[in-house]
Amino acid sequence: MTDSGIADQINAVHRQVRDAGTGRGPARSIVMRRTFDAGIDDVWDACTDAERLGRWFLPVTGELRLGGRYQLEGNAGGEVLRCEPPRLLRVSWGMGEPGAGGSSEVEVRLAPDGDGRTLFELEHASVVDPEFWDTYGPGATGVGWDLGLTGLGPYLAEGAAFDRAAHQAWSESPAARDFLVASSAAWGRANEAYGTPAGTAAAMTSATTDFYAPPPTTTGE
């Protein structure tokens, strides 16, 4: 992904931070909204079919049906809470054993957006530890989703020609670090729009950037 490609990817997404709720109480949400050049059935299938999801996101196991449990390889797992093809999917989202950790839910909403296009919206609502939020703000979750979703657009455009290995190699490259820095800054702007004072939002952005994209190490003699 070139510098212009990074800018296009960042600018294609509308980011929002808002108060929300989960089954376990008040929460904060990060919301990401963008349009893909693919039909709604194709986008839905790419996000809910285990084989296709594994091509651009992460391998997944489990029962991908209402009430079923899923597990993303090396990442989160949970329960399918709502499934209304091809428009709405909501899952619980947690690390470790079922029921462990905090309360978190992810909802994907799809809607037709003109001829052959789909409006994609992802909302991740979490009951966040106040100290953690005060340190990192929304970028702790938002930057991870920005990176995770970088493969969806190319996969929808390229289909079977999509090179997962090449995409994985890019995610570990210096260009990916530039993308993470730009994503963190974008979530900092969304944080300010949410009402966080500029100085506080800037400190959160700095902490998030240092976590996801620490400065390259240099070795001296």
C-alpha cells in the first residue's frame, strides 16, 4: 500500500466514538462506516462464511449460527447473538475462555448503497476499565479494527486472486506502521469530536501510537 493508498484507506472510513450499552451495562462504542464496491449479499457472505472470512481476516472455528459459539484463531471468541442475513450480525467478543474478561459486543450492519455498492458499518461496544480508557481512548480498539479490515476491500475486489500471504507480509512492513500511525491520528480526531479535550485526546493518541507502532529501534556500537 503506497502513501496515497494509505491516505485513501484512512479517508474512506468515517469514525465515531459514542456512549452505548451492552448486556452488562453502560459502554463506549467505536463505530466505523464505509462503502464497498460489492453487492450486499457478497459482503455479507465474506463476513459470515468461515472459509471466506479466513481468506481476508482470520481463520474461524465453531458454529456460525444464531446461538452458536465461534473462535477466531489467536484472537477473540464468543457467541452469535443476532443474525439477520444479509443486514445484521451481532456477536459477543472476548479473549480467553467463554465468560472470561470484560463485556464486549461487535455488530456489523449492511445496507445497499446504490448500484452494486454496500454501506458497511461496524460497531464495537465495550465496558472499558476507566484507567485503560483514560490512557488509550478509542484508538486501542479502533486501530486494531482499522488494520483488521484492510483486507476486506481488496478481497471483495479480487476474489480468489486475493493474496493473503502478501497481505500478511504487508501488515508487518514499514508501510503498515505508517498506516497504524495514520489510523491512531484519525481516532484521535474522532475522540475530540466525541468531546474529549484536545490535550487529553492527544495524550491518548500518543499512547495508542506507541503501543501499535513504536518507533523503530536503532542499535549503536
